[in-house]
Amino acid sequence: MRWSFLPLIAAALAGWATALSSTGTRLLVVLEEESKQSQYSSLWAQLKSRGYDLSFESPKSDKLSLFRLGERAYDHVILLPPAGKAYGPALSPKILLDFINSEGNILLGLTADHPTPAAISSLLLELDIHISPDRQAVVVDHFNYDSSSASEKHDVLVVPTPKSLRTDLKNFFAGKLPIAFPRAVGQTLGNDSPLLAPILRASPNAYVYNPKEETETVEDLYASGEQIALVSALQARNSARLTVLGSVEALEDKWFDAVVEVNGRTSKTQNSEFAKQLTAWTFKEVGVLKVGRVQHHLKSGSDGVLNESLYPAGDLNPKIYRVKNDVTFTIELSEYSNDRLIPFTPDANDVVQLEFSMLSPFHRLRLEPSGTTANSTFFSTSFTLPDQHGIFNFRVNYKRPFLSNVDEKREVTVRHFAHDEWPRSWNISGAWTWIAGIWVTVAGWLAFVAVWLWSAPAKQTGIKKTQ
């Protein structure tokens, strides 16, 4: 009987080995209408092939709960738009925020066919993601639309694949073919949050519009052009990810590798590949940085240090240094890519920096690659500690859009010179004049004493005194 368990164990290990997400494979899909599940069959098959364990629940189900015994019941959640006005008490804004705070990832799908629930609007507003207060609003574009399916409404947008936000960022959503976005809900992002980033923007000719308004012109636009985000992302400080997809219809089977026509030109869509890229980033298959070893020590050949027996040169991570010590700092970084760790390589226009700080940085230095292994890169730098004693931190604070946050701190004490560690006077060239003066004075005094001691008194000659 004991041998009968081996196939089960092998199957479990095989399932674990093919899992791609760095945080887990438990995926909850919240879908109110079970009949619509077949419309996304290609997406479900795509996720299952990448090792995810899918669970489908209705938002009204009594069994639905994102937590069990105080822990996450799922690692990732896909929220499809509900047919009603709300998701229900199991998916309140507070519960969703608690799920994010516990490092869970959420893919939130919106559609202009159903009004966005008020609870979701308030949740997005709290995260500084804004959608139009007009619940019937949709993004339209009279120049870049699919003329075969939206010849009158112009609400099936055809947009190019996203470009990198900055020249120093890696693009996880690149492609060559356009993406079809039917009946999208446009979003605008706050300017004050470094946690937000647009993944896909609308074209310059797009704008947010209520099709029920029977007017030939729109005077007060909610948003237009590239200020409209069709897909936006939030990465929390704990690196949990929330992606807001403005058009959940873009994930339907009929738009995967569909053919669209724009201005008389036909082209296949890249919705299938974009769905894979979007879910891969949201569920932490890519863009996840891992920190390995963090080491600091006295630089080889550094001048003397107090208590050589306790802190000899070469000891790793000592708790105390002396002012003006020469030290070396090294950090090991890896990037999780799909199913394995690879050496992390920042963009040529980007740098990883080290801060040596008390209340504010005394040094901010560039960390240079100093070595690689099969799955990691070592970044190092050497510098001289400031002439200031106190409690300092070695800190690597590396935060970039679409990459998980790295914030590593190591606290050390920097002491002043001990009384027997100051340089001797003869090692200070500026003191040589005074040292020479002292020895000249000593030599002159000794010469005077020698001359005085060895000089005989003068002999007296002349008349002898008589009485």
C-alpha cells in the first residue's frame, strides 16, 4: 500500500515544479454569471497551463472568503464585473485592502456595459485611481477603432502595445501587434502617488463620453488623450499588485487573435499575448526582485582598527566601525522570471545605489556589478566612512515601476578614534617644524651644559695681597 502513494506524490511535485508565480498558485475567479465562464475559456486554459489552481465563486456565495483562520485563502484574485450593483459583503473595500496588505494580488476587470459598483469606485478613489462619475461613460476614439465591429459607436479601440514608461525601465508588455479594447472604462491616475503607473494609455484622439447624451459635441470632457489609462497598476509598499483592466471584454475568446480593421487596414490582435503578459506581471511571475546575501566589512588593506581580535579585517557584518574606516558593501540581487531566478541586470540608464545615512545620507554611492552566479548578481562598492560618530545605516532603497521593491537596511555603530589610535606626531608632516624646534632646543641646551661643565676656570695672576 505504501507504494501506491508514490504516483500522488510525484504528481504533486510535478504540479509544484510547473508553478510560475513566486507567491503561490491559488487563484480565485469571482464570476457572478456562470454562463459567462465559457467566454473566457482561452484565458482559463492559459492560466491552468502555467500551473494555477483555479477556483470559481459567485460574489453572492456564502462560501466566498479571502481569508481562512487569519491567513490568505488565495494568493491571487480575478474580479470580473458583477451583474448587480455590488460584489457583496465578502468583497468589501476593507477586505480587498486587507488582502493587498497581506501580499495578495488582484486583477480587477471593469466594463462600460455594467456600471462600476460604488464600493469599487470608492476603493479606487482611496488608491488615487479615478474613474468618471458618469456611470455610463465609455472611452471612444473616432480614428483608431475597429470598423468591422464598431462602425457606428467607435467604442472598440485598437491601440498599439505599451511602450516603456521611461528609458531606464524594462518593458514587460512589449509587442508588435495592436490590442483590441471593447467598451473600456477610462481611468486617470493621481500625480502624487509613486505607487501608481499606467500600463496602457489611450491614443491622443480618445476621450471619455456618455453615449446616451444626444449631443453632437462634448463640452466638458472628463479626460482625453493619453491622460486616459486603459490599464493601470498599483504596486503597494509590500510589493502586492493591483491591476485595473478597463475592458474585461479584451480577455474574451473572440478577441484573442481576432482580426480588426482600422482605416481600411486589417491586422490580427495581440490580446492573447497581452493577457498572458498582464496576468504574469499581476501574479508575480515577472518583475520580482529577490535579495540574497547582504555583506559589509573592512576593505582589505584598511588601516588599523580597535580590538583586532574582535573585528579583524575581513570579518563580515561587524556591528561597529571607526570613523574614516575603509569599508566594502555587497548585496546579491536576483530577478524571478517566469519559473526561475536569473541574475538581475538593471537597464543601462539605471543604477542601483547605496545610502550610508544617519538622519540623512552622508554618502549616496553607485553599486557596480562585481560578480555573477547562475541566478544572481553581486553589486559592490567601497568607500571611506565619514568623520562623524553615531548610529548609521547601510541602505539599498531600489524602487522602480513594475519591479518589486527592494529596501534593505543594516544598522552599524561608528565610533570615534580611541586615545591610542590617533596618528603619532612624527607621522604628521605639519608637525615636523615643531618637532625640529624641540630637538634643536634640547641639543642647544645639552651643548651649553657640556661646554660649561668642561670649561676650566681662568687662572689668576698678579700681585699677592699682604697684610
